[in-house]
Amino acid sequence: MTQAVWDAWVEIATESAAKLGIAQGDVVRVSSPHGTLELPAYVSPTLHPQAVAIPIGHRYAAYHVPRYVAVSPGGANPMALLGPAAEPTSGGVAFLSVRVTLAKTGTRRPLTILQATHDQHQRELAQHVDLRAAREQALRGKHGEEAHVSMYPEKTYPGYRWGLAIDVDACIGCQACAVACQAENNVPVVGKAQAAYGRQLHWLRIERWAEGKADHPTNLFVPMLCQHCEIAPCEPVCPVFAAYRTEEGLNAQVYNRCVGTRYCGNNCPYHVRRFNWFQHEFPAPLEVQLNPDVTVRQLGVMEKCTMCVQRIIAGKDHARDEKRPVKDGDILTACQQTCPTRAITFGNLKDDTSTVATLAHSPRGYYSLEELGTRPSVTYLKKVVREHA
Amino acid sequence: MPATTETVLGVFAYVDTTVRALEELRAKGYHDLTVYTPVPVHEIEDVLERDRPVSRVRLFTLIGGLTGTVSGFLLTIWSALVWGLTTGGKPVVSIPPFVVIAFELTILFGGLATLIGMVVLGRLPRLTPSPTFDPRFTNDRFGVAVHCATGRGGSVREILRGAGAEEVRP
Amino acid sequence: MMSQSPPTTPTFADVNRDVLRTLGPPGNLYFAWMCVVALVLAWGILAWTGQIWWGMGMAGKRVPQQWAMYITTFVFWIGIGHAGTLISAILYLFRARWRTSIYRAAEAMTIFAVLTAGLFPLIHAGRMWFAYFLLPYPNQRDLWPNFRSPLVWDVFAISTYLTISTVFFIVGLIPDIAAVRDASTGWRRRIYAMLALGWEGSDSQWRHYRRAYGLFAALATPLVLSVHSVVSWDFAMALVPGWHSTLFAPFFVDGAIFSGFAMVLVLVLPMRHFFKLHAYIQEKHLDAMGKLILVTGLVLTYFYLSEIFTTLYSGDEFDKASLFWKVTKSYAWALWLMYFCNCISPLILFWKKARTSPVVLYVVSILVLIGMWFERFNIIVPSLGHAFYPWAWGIYVPTLTDTSIVIGSFAWFFLLFLGFIKVLPSLSIVEVKETLPPPLKDRPHASHH
């Protein structure tokens, strides 16, 4: 997962790139016996030095949309590099690998990469636990949870308290959740130039964090979305109560009320609040795809993950019709519904028997940037690793 | 209606002559004086303030300021309770931030009340100039207008001239 | 600018004559400046219109720098707006006599700076057409602003400051406008007569006036100190490393006075030169302002050092990383420029020769203004660019829109000031007279020529 967007690239191992004098963003000519392609380089610390990789399915000239990418970089179909040779065992086309040579063209085309750095800078955003320690903890239970020190009385929730548990161990970084969220919540597509300048509008993003040795790190994936903090830094700074905490533990954002001071966005330590820098349109046929249950936001408005509040309301209505409280499985958030590895679990944290509450109390559970005392409603579960000193 | 009082104006070029005139007028029992000066002059004020209370402007300031404090707290506390929205896990009525609003309103209301006090007590705005005013009084001349009973004008004129008035009228 | 007429003691009539002379018909140079300023302002307004039309994205803001040049310039202008009321309130209470010849211009500067600053929250808001949501006004849904938000404190602090400063300014002007009224004719006289509220300088008017003026000064003193403290809390109340600091209130107030005096000098020195006011704005006045800039500059240096010290001493890794990044990485040039302008350049004012030289003072003042703009830039942009979450770390690049609007704000300020100096007495007639020896018959040297 490179997090490069709106372009194709050729992934080159750090050692090979150093040997060939290729820096990230240098356009490289990739030649095979069957054809050539020119693509910007992506230097990867985890690739095998003798291998290069080109993604399939990016950047076909026919699908260039000027609204999103101003200048078409031209078509780049990696199939052009592959020969018609048949694979001996299956008899199918051998279309996964071919021997290539690389040459620098001397031009540059910087890639648009959404993540500024993959180095965690000791901030423990993606945490992991050794297998043996995890097993021990699972047997003995989490050692006593620290009492939360506060000048104020504990917050109480009259009805439900919604929360998420996200298993870093299960996340494979496929980004299906990000796409599901975008479709469910009418999140506009901003295009290459805006994405390159940190103005993408995804409510949910997948982060890749490097762990371990710098030259050959292990990659951990963290889905990051609004943490729906109990002590939310974004809320008290809003001058007009556009951001406030609901009785069900959601961090609500009232679009009608938002003036666009962006103070909340500055004060969110997770940078999950998204601002509408422009009026984004949904030209035909995209308007047909809009979710009628979700507002389309105007320019100048802050937005963010709502924990699919429209689905929560629908689920509560459904449960009320059946004259019973909401139970696990009544409400699935769009990201949860789409996750192929069931890394995301939604539910009522107040109900100790719910899956999400069980997971939230798991010994593997941790909060992102816990030391800030924001008390998120999203619990992450540490990745279990085989060998770690 | 026949006038029961008349007004005599003396124009002075110096502070000390003005003060001398004022002292003499007061000694002779003329207390209904209007003194025009281009700048506030301590010596003149000292003579005049002897039988006058301190300006009541400060009362306006006090009442305005207290109104500001009270309305600052009332506005913030009441409006927070209307919807009772929680932000940042803080109590709905959070006094420390409301102190800022109350402070600002104290100053704002106090200042505006002072302005009102000054305007009301100083009888501003004056739509027509008073008959004894002379444009030189905003430049470099001092004026002493004496309001006295009809017939006493002669002695007043004498005092003013004796003290060193440049000009005495009528 | 170096010419210096020998300081003879002017008489009351001289003061009226000299100050009223500044209101005479302006020359070509004045109109040329007006044209330049108006054109730049028009360009800025065009840029703002474009930003309202197309969206905030026209400016260079992004995640994580969702605040950038507009808030920088907002805080800059609020800071500039501190010198005027400081001079008219605090120095009035301390009876610092050197304030009299500059306080009118400084007060006007204050009001115009606050009027300029007041535009920026509007310019900055994503939906500026809804900015009135920040005001507490009764509406049918009982929606009130969030009084816990420092931005609402700003609304209250700045509107109070603007109101009180304006009242202070107008009250100080009343006797002076009366003097202008009595020296003018025709339609001007009618206008000035209206503005003077029928002021005559009678003893009862003076009595209430003086008392009210003292009370204004007493109210404005805590106000001056509070306004920039409140503005500093926009940052100090936030979580961002580099913002979350209890040091900010006094730090900002000192910086405000520092930059405010620099701006006073930038305005007053040309005024002194072109209006030939050397008899009123004397070397001792320049010297006093130079000393104030020097002292506030040294205090600021102390705050910079404390900021670094507390960051290092606290052991807060987020703060330390942020500081290290500021000092050495992408925005280091801005930080070091700020240190040079604010800490090094005022040191020349240790020499009296420098303090009394208009050229040196002018250059130092310009440097201080640049340095103080960058101080706010360094607080806002690099801190946001290197906060808690490394995913978003990055660099803000201003666009033509940001830059045009910021430069346009300077044009707006100078337009107001240029208008002011030809319409209202830019030196206080009354207060200058008060500092002169009163005309006494028995003291020959004070008599009329």
C-alpha cells in the first residue's frame, strides 16, 4: 500500500533505487522484451531488491477525467510489458511477471502520496504485542484499568453509547472501508491537485506505519476515523455549537450551523476533520449514486465521520418497531459492513455483553494518542506479532 | 417678562488674571459663574471646585459596570442552559470561560455608561451656542461669564476690568 | 527627515495654528499615495470576492494548516492596535507627559488597526455570510453562541475594545473639533459644529469631561491587557504543541506593545517630517518611544527563551519535536528572521544617538513589524504543520489570494489613516496645550509675541 493516488507508479526497492540513482518521483523507463512504459518511481523499503512492481488497473487514458486530473499523463497499461507466453502448468497467459530493465529518463513527475510519513516518531499510533505476551494477557486479563482523573463528574449516557473496535491485527490495508464510507456518506472526490495539497475529504483513511528496523520495516495498517472522543478537543472551541456531544456518545457536527472557522480541525489531534475548501459537485451520472439519507455538504463547512448516524437511526427505529433494544448486528456501519476481515466492530459500549464492549475491554485494546486524555469511543486492538524483542 | 438677571462676560489672556478675577468675584458673593477655558486649568478648577461636589460621572460608571458583570453571567449561564449542550466533556455551566464574557461586558457597559454620564451631566450636545461663548475660548483666551441680578452688572464689570480683563461685555 | 527646528516653546495660539495647518489642502504627494493605496485595496477586495465566490480553497490553507496567513495577520493587527490605548490609558494614568504629542495619532492607529483586524475573522470564515452566528442575538430557535469557545471571547473582547477605543478617541476629539470648528467657515464649519456636540469649554463641561476621561482610562487599562490575552487564548486553549502554553497571555501583550510602538513610529515619523511638527514631536519623544521598544523587545527575548526552556524542561516529546522542527526544518528561515528582527535589531536602541535618529528608528520599526508578523506566522503555521499526528505533517504555501488579501489589509489601514490626518487634528490641541506653561501675565517668558 503506497497511498499514491491518481497515477500509476513503478515500485523499486531502496537498494536498487540507490544503485541506479533513482529518487522517488523520477520518471523511469521500464522495458521488457514486449514493450516499454514510462512511470514515476516509488521507492519502497520492503520490496525485494531484484523485483519491481507496477500496479494493474491504474491510469488508462480512456478514463481520464479533467475534473480530477488536469493534464492527462497518458495511458500506462502494464499489460503492454507482458508477453503472450503461456504458463506451462495452467496453460493460461503468464501475465504476472516478466524480466525488465530500468532506465532513468531524466524527467520528474512527483507522486501524490496522501501520507506525509510512514515513520511513527515513537507516537505509538499502530501498536503491537508479542504473541507470548498477548496469550498471557488473554489468560490473566488486562491489569487493572487506570481510573480516569478528572475535575468533573463522569459522563453518563441515558440510552446507548455507541463505539467502535478496530482490530489492527485483522486489517490488511485493502481500503475497502474507505471506499464504502465515501459511497455511503456522499463524500466528494477532489482530484489529484487538491489531494496532493492535503485537501482530500475522506472521512476514513487507512494509514501504513512502519515498525521495527528502518531498512526493512514491518508494516502495520491503521484505519483512522473520527474517534468520537468523550473529552473532545474539537467541541469546546467551536463558537457556534456546530460540534457537540450527543447523549449517545457521538461527536456530532451540525452542518447548518457551521461557519467554517476550522478551529475544530486545528484542535483535532487526529486530523480527521475534513473541510470543504470548494463547492464539490456530483455531475451526472454521479448524482444517482448519492445516498438520500445523508446531506450533501456546502462549501465552507467542516465534516467528518458520523459513525453512520443515518444507519444508527434506522437501526433504532427498526428495534423500536420490534419493541426491543438495539442488539448487536442491528446496526452495521458502512466500513464494518464492507471489511473483508471483520476488523471493524460497531455496537453499544454501555452493554457489557455486546461484542464491541468485550473487544474494548480486551487486553489488546488501546486508544490512539491515549496520553492526550481525549477518551475516544474507538478502541484499537494491538497487532499480534510472532517475534519482537 | 423683564429679565431679572443679567450676564457680564470678561475675556482674559492669562491664567493668573483669570484666577484673580474669580477670587474677587467669589469674595464679593458672585457664585453663578461660567468659566470658558481652552484647556482644563488646575488653578481655575481649584477656585471653582471649592463649593461643588465631585462630578457624578463615576456613579454612572459604577452602575454600568455592575450591570455588565451581571448581564454577562446571566447571558452565558442562561443561554448555556437553553439547550444544555455538552462540549469537550465540560459542565454545561462552565464558570471560568464565562468570567471572560462578564469581564468584557463590565468594561463595555461601564465605558458606555461613562459616556452617557459625561454627555448628560455636561449638557451635551448643545444645539445652539450659549450667548456668552466666544470662538477665541477654544484657542487662547479665557472667559468668565458672571450671572448676576439686574443692576449689579456695573460692579461686576469693575471687578473684571480690575483683575486684568482684555475685554468686558456687554 | 533629519531637519530639526530649534525647540522654542509655542504659545496656545501657535498650537492651534500649527495643528490646524495639518488640515490644509493636501498636495500631490498625498493624492499619489491615496491612489496607490486605493488601487492595492481594490486588488485585495477583488481577491476576497474571488475567495467568497469559489471557496476558501483559493487561499493556500490545507490540512493541517487550516489557519494560516489570515489569522497571522489578524493577530498582527490586533497587536498593532494595542499601542494607542496603552498610550491613551496607561500612560495617561501614569501621567507620562511625552504621550501628549503622539497619542491622537496612536489612538487613530488603534481604531484603524482593530477595524482592519476585525475583517480577518470574516475573511477567514468558510461561510462568512453566516459569521453573525457568533453574535448573541435572540432567534426563534434559541440558538446561542458557545461561550466556552475562545473565538466567542474574541468577539466580545474585540468589539468591546473597538467600542471603548472609539469612545475614548471621540471624547478626546470633542474639544479639538470645537477648536477646528471655531477656525473654519462654510460647510466645514457646519460639519465640525455637529461633531463638536456644541462644546464650549465651560467649566461644567470640563468638570465632567475630566472625570469621565479618567474613568475611561481606568476602564481601558485592564481592557488593553485583556484583549491580547484573550486573543492569545485562541492558541493557548488549544491542544496543538507550540500553542498550549500558559506563557501566551503576557507574551502576546508584550509583543503587541512592541509592535504597536513600532507602527506608531512608522506613522508618526513621516507625519512629523511632512507636517513640520518638530516643535511638538521632539527628540525626547522619539527617545521615549525608542526606550519603550527596546524594553519590550528585551522582554520579548526573555519570553522566547522561556518558551524554549519550558519546552525542553517539560519533557513533552510532542512539544520538543515541534520546537526542533521549527528551529531546523522547512520554516527555520522564518524563525531566525523573527529572532533577528525582534531580538537583535532593537538592541541598537541602547545608544541614545540611535534613539533620537528618525532614520534608525524608522528602520528598526520596519524590522520589528516584519519580525512581529513572522512571530505570529511562526506560532501558527509551523506548529500546525508538526502537531501530534505525523500522517498530516507538511508545508503550507500561500497563494495569490492569501497574499493579495493580506497586502490589501495594509492598504485599507493606510487609506483610513491617510484620510484621518487630513480630516481630524492628528495632534491633540488640548493636551499639547496642557503640557505647555500656561500663559501668565507675571511671567514674562510665557507672554505673547
